[in-house]
Amino acid sequence: MAYGVVHWEIGGTNTAKTREFYSKLFGWEFQSFEGLDYGMVQPVGEGSIGGGIGPVPPGGSPYVTFYVHVDDLARSLEKAASLGGKTVLPPTPIPGVGSCAMFADLNGDIIGLFKPDVQ
């Protein structure tokens, strides 16, 4: 089974300035979440996917990544590890949305995994 890209993300060290930069550059408008330093961008135009800008995890570096919709986060992380990848973020719930995880590929690129809540 092939899986599709469902979300992109930019992790910055100063999220307010990063969001301001992309807002001025592309006209993006952000939906913020109370208590989280994260802003969502809704898809714009046909074929577009939404994304978000948030903080870099503690000890991490700025990054740009995309998220792939998968059926089983743990199984996908195990498969990535068997191919030489490394788990960066274990399965983590996103209340009311689903769960995500992240791994580093062979080049050190960070790729996200996403599994929505069953609705």
C-alpha cells in the first residue's frame, strides 16, 4: 500500500518571527492553538495541503519536514529502523486530531508520520 503526504511543518527557533516571515512572503494566515506555540496554515488552492509552524524540540535544530498518513505509527517506525532510520519522536497523541511520530532517514532528514483519530 502506498501512503500520501498529508501535512508539512517548519520547526523554528523563533516561531513568531518564522510565522511572520512566511505570512509576509506567501500571504499565509495562521490559526493558533491556546497554550501551544504552533500555527496551522490551511490548504490554499486545489491540490494544496495544509501545514504548520512550531518550535524546535528541546535540543533539536530547525527543520522542514512533511508528514505521511500511515495506519500504524509504531510499525512504521520499526520498518524505518529496519531500513537504517532512527526514531526521533515516538508516537505522540495530538488531542482531538490523531497521533504523530517522527524519524530520521538515512540522510538525517526528519520525516513525520501521522495517524488521524478514527471518526
